[in-house]
Amino acid sequence: MRQKLLTKKNKAYKFDATECMVNFMEEFESSEIELYLSNNYSEPGTLIDAKKATFLISKNIPSPMGAFLSAFEKKTDAENVQADKEGDLYSWEELLSHLKE
């Protein structure tokens, strides 16, 4: 299952990784985007609302494009994986700021 960005005009764009979706977002005004969907690390194959997700960047969890970025529907799941794999947790807004640095 791939990450998706859905516009208000019902156009869907698919991405291999959340970081690719974030980079592509710059092509749109935020008011044009209806929904951001990321893969749920805890339930592979399940898409979750990226704006409500908790993200973990851990060098111990590879990702398709090398950003070591994973999304979790539940913050507690992210915290449990972080305890085992280390790394930093981010909300959607924090992640956007971090990736633009």
C-alpha cells in the first residue's frame, strides 16, 4: 500500500514514502489538499490520516527512500517502537517543520 495525497478535486497521487509525499506537497496550496494518508507501521497495508499520526524517525528502521520515517496511528504504538528502536517522535506539523530544515 502506498502513501496518498488526495486533492479536493478528487485527484489522487501515490508515493513510495511519506517523505516523498511531503516534498510533493509544495506543488499545491494547502487549501487544495483534502487528505494525506500514510502507511501504518503497526498494521502494514493500512492507511491512516497523516495529520493525526505520530511519526518516528529511527536509524534502526529503514524506509523506502532512506529517511528512516515510520507513521503510527496510535502514539502509544510509536512510543513502544521508539523504546526498542530509538529515534525521535513527531506530530504531523512537527514532521513538516523538521523535514524542511
